[in-house]
Amino acid sequence: MKALVIYNPAAGGGQEQKLQRFLAALEQRHVAVTLYRTRAPNDATDYLQSLQDQGDVVVAVGGDGTTNEVINGLKPGTPLALLATGTANVLAKELGLPSHPERAAAVIAAGRDLEIWPARVGERRFVMMAGLGYDAWVVHGVDLALKARVGKLAYVLSMIRQISGYGSKRYRLLVDGRPHDCFSAIITNGRYYGGSFLLSRRADITRPRMQVLMFQSPGIASLLRFLLALLFGRMENMAGVQSVEATRVVLASPHGEPVQTDGDPAGVLPLTLAVDAEPVPVRVPSRTLRQLGKL
């Protein structure tokens, strides 16, 4: 087996020791490893797109941003694998992937794959979620230098700074052609948010569907109730939150408002999100396949 390992040394402040343990564990399992260290934003995507042969599996070592870059460079049918080292890795949580380097290597060597369905915003794929309104303001407002030093705390500080603006703008979405209005929205492929918080019990990344959560009650008090409910995995069932399935979502207005995907800025409205045309195989533990009834 040939594994191409894409390592983001900036993710999570860098975890060189963990990477070396992971590489050694792969080699002990007779996996031939090629290592590439990213040097700038979008470097992983550009590098992968330049390759004729990406090997038998491509491993993203980093956080959500690294996974996003890798999935945008993968050739059709090439399996993705993960070793989470970044600020957050929501896909790893979603699929029960180990963060322990030796266990992660064992999962890759075992060669068991699960198909997941990413989505697209324009020409770019996203793995887990997109957001507009408060969610996007938080991402766009994160101090990247601070994030490099303190990790998730940088997002918490941005959340506090953006609270007062919630409810000041109303958004128009076309969800599979049906118009909806809201004050903020999260469009998710999976169940989790921020790595560990249960966002949607209805979402299922193994189906070609997105789950659209629209926040329809304005005011800071409503936002604080929604955030408190998220801590207990109850946000989706809150009064003022509408959750619907979709294969295509047009983020129509107001023009110029920011959007985030997988925790990074992704442009401004208007934008169209759609389930991708084909799934991506991801290397997962056998227990994940058993839990999903696919083994």
C-alpha cells in the first residue's frame, strides 16, 4: 500500500512528534509513505492536483482546514484518511477516527472505507458545513495570529465580539427552490459542530443530503438560548430553529454577506450550495462500519 501524507505544520501549533510516531507506525505495517509538508494556504490542493498518481490513500494530518484542502485536491475514487492534529477536526469526530497515531495507522492499513457525501459552494467542495450570519461572522472575525497561539479560544473571543450583531440582518434562502427567511443559518453534512457539540441528529454524512438549520428568532436572548442548547445537543429542536433536508441551497441575499465553509472564509452572497456529484471514500475503523450497519 502507498500512502501520501499531507501534513500541515501550522495546524494546532504543529505536532512533529505525533507525526513521526504516525509515520513510523505506518512503515511498521508495510505502508510505503510519501510525506508532503504544506507551506501556505491552498498548497495541499495545488500539490494534489499536480500529481498523476496520488497513491492508494491520501492522509490529511491537521484540522478542518487541512481536510478541506485535501478533499479539494483528491482524484475521484482515491480514499481519504485522517490524523487529527489541528484546532478542530469535525470529520474525525463524526466518523469516530482515532487521534492516537498508532491507532490511526492501524485504521489506514486495514483498508476499510466508508463513502461520505461532501457538498460544493461554487466549484469548491466542503466536507462538514457552511454557515452564514452569526456563524460566518465569527469565522471571518477570528484573529489568525491569536488562533495560532491559543487555538479554539480565538473562536470563543470572536463569538463574544459578534453577539451584538445577531438579528440585525435577515437572510433569504432558497432550499430546493422553496423560499425561507432567517437571521442566521448552518448547512451541515454531519451531526457535529466545533468538534464535539451535537448540532443535528437528522444529518447523515453517508447520504447525499444536507441538513439546513435556520435560526428564525431575532435578538441576543434568542441567540444565547440557541448556544446554550448546542452545549446539550438540543439546538435542532429549539423553538425558533427550523431544520430541513436539501440537495441544493441558494444563499440569495443580502448581497455581500460573508459565508464560511469548514471553518474558513468561503466568499460572499449570493452563493449556491449543492451536494457533490459523487461520494468520497474515507478510511474508518471497523466499529464505525458496524455502528452504521455497513459491515
